[in-house]
Amino acid sequence: MGIEASYLPDGARLHLHHGPIDLILWADADTRKAAYTLATDRFSGLLEELVTELPVLRSPAPRTPEGPVARRMAAAVAPYAAEFITPMAAVAGAVADAVLAAMADAPGLTKAHVNNGGDIAFHLAPGQSLTAAIAGAPAGLRLTADQPFRGLATSGWRGRSHSLGIADAVTVIARSAAEADAAATMIANAVNLPGHPSIIRRPACDLAPDSDLGPRLVTVDVGPLSAAESAHALDRGLAAARRYHARGLIGAALLSLNGLTRTAGAVPTPEPELAHD
């Protein structure tokens, strides 16, 4: 079955679907038609590109894939090669990046974003900004064109992908959505309490036989934890986030677990509105 493309009820956002991929696109009204046409053209055949290289993309071995999106995935996870990670950790972000790059070729495009299940690539022309709603930050994140960040991703055990850790959510901003996706995965894995009896884990391959995680234990439930235990788990993840921030791999990270939060880097939040008489 080929790709499906349809407008959402607001008439402004486009939904692209093919197999396991669901994208929500938005572009400014003046260039929307052209941007969506370019995005749809690029989306066509993208899944097939990835499927042909799945053995490489599911392997932690440092092998170079051939396709442009697959290479973007491999590049995003390369900085973490000393730890376990496969290019699949960056697949959602890399797909969003690829489709956004096609949209950006629309003449005059000022603002656009591609949301792939919460992993978001965005385009901001000079002077433009956007605010993204995320867990743990009531005011959201404010992203501006003068920042070097063009990607946002969230990971955690409650999400659509399996996690080795217990974070409710880890949101990362980075230079691209693929880079944010890989980093969010690694930080969420690090938010952990190994061996804790309240944490239920199962081999990833039991839940998804073709999982790139193989027999590694992934979190399926987190029982009661004390505030001190939650804080300790978050601090483990925070240490990883700070390492990645110091290496220039991420712009900032927001970690949350059981109502507690930690931040690494300067999380860009909107300026509070001034009160008026």
C-alpha cells in the first residue's frame, strides 16, 4: 500500500502516513501548498529506502549505510558508539529531518515543522520563533531562529519505543531532530534504578521479535518509588545529559520522573508576559 496524505480538520496541517510512519506537517500559509507537495514527493519511497537497510540499521556495529536518511541515522548515534546504541534510535528524528529539508526548498518558506510522533524537525527563517509544548515545562519551550537548534525529541518508558530506563519523559533540543532523538534515547536509558524490585522488565525481543534491542531488558512497568529513589534515578540521567551537553551534542535536556524534574543546559522557555493595568 502506498503513502496516504490528507489534511487534518484545521485545514492547515497535513498528515502523511505509510506503514509505521505518521507525520504531521505544518507550514506557513503563503508557501504551504508548495512545501507540502515537496514533502509528499520526498516521503514517497522513504520507507522502502529504510527497509532495504534494516540489518545495518538494527546493528550496533559501526557500519556505514547507503541511503541518505540511513546515513543521517548512523551519524546521529555515532557519538555514543562507546555505549550500546543502534541507528534505529534516531529513525523518527531522521525521517522528520529529511521531510523538512524537502519542504525548506519551497521559495519564501518562513516557518515549518514536521512532527514524527513527538520527534520534531523545524525550519525558522530569520526573525521567526515557535513555542513547543512538552511534559515538565508548563510554559513550553521557545525556539528562535538565532539559536542553532532545529530538532526536538522526547523519549521515555511510556513512549512508543522501548526504553532501558524509567524516565517518564526526557526531552532534548539539538541541532537536528535525529541528533535530539539519539540523545533523548541515551539519557532516558540512563534514568534508571538497576535491580529495583518495583521495576518490571522484559526482553525486548519478547515484545517485538525484530527489535534492535534483542534480549536486553526493557521497562514495561514502574511501581511505587520513594522521592529519594526517583531523585537518584533522575540524577543518573542528569549526569549523562551533562556529559552530552559538555561535548556539544545537545543544547539542553529536560528530564522528568514522578513529578520531579532535572535540566541540563539552558532550557529556552518563553519570557513571562508583563502584567497590564
